[in-house]
Amino acid sequence: MVQDPKLKDLYDKCHDRYLYKDGKLFFKRNLHSKQRDGGEVGSINNSGYLKVCLDKKNYLVHRIIFLMHYGYLPELLDHIDRDKLNNKVENLREADKELNSWNRDKQANNTSGYRGVSWNKNAKKWHAYIKIKGRRIHLGLFSTAEEASEAYEKAKLDA
């Protein structure tokens, strides 16, 4: 089960204090006057994730849920549907930086409306590219942004 002694302690405390149900954590019993028996755990932090304070340390609720179900904590977790508040265990997966970046929302300065697609002024075509293992790979120039996006999506699946 849990190998790391520090995680074992956290794992035990979480199972002692919280009950998981349908993507949410609830208090098993009242430990402080602010907590209600059966009340939902967590408050939203500045990044839009649910957090909880346990023994004077803040934890992200989705990481606690993952630990409670799998007995370990990977360096990175990914919300498959990109909804930061959907903490159903089936929506959480271990990720590396690459997978996590592929699954994030498009950048605020994106003008094409698609991930991995930008306008090439010189060629007057849409440029598709993908970043794999730190390398930016050119996927081609296309007449439409949709065609470029299809190339990006195919490359993502093949990677």
C-alpha cells in the first residue's frame, strides 16, 4: 500500500478525517468549530483549485483524493476534462509536464482558436506545431486553421 512514511501518516489522517463521495471530500466528524459533521471539505484558492488545511498545511483536494484512492502522490496530476473542480477519481490521472501542457486550456494570446496553430505571415498559411520532450516540431503549413488543428491533434495522439 503506502510505502513513504510521510505519506503513510497523511494517508491515515485523510482516511480518518474525510469521506470521499462522487468527487468531493466530506468531514467525518467535527474537529474544529468551523467544520460541520458531514460538511464538504475545501475552499477555492486563487488558482481555482479546491484546497484544504490539514495540520496547519494546505493541500489541494484533488491530490488528497488521489492519495486516498491510490496510496501515492505523483509529482503532477491532471484533470482529464480540464475542470479544476471536478475531482472525481476517474477524472484524475498521473501526468508528466508534456501531458499536462497538452491538456491545458489554450493560451490567452491564441488568435487561431486552436492549440498548436498560428498564422505564418511570410507563407500566408496556418502553421501547425507540437512540443514533444522539449522540442518544437513543425507539422506543416495549411490553408485553414482547421486543417492545421487536425494535424496537431493527430500528432498528439501519435506521440
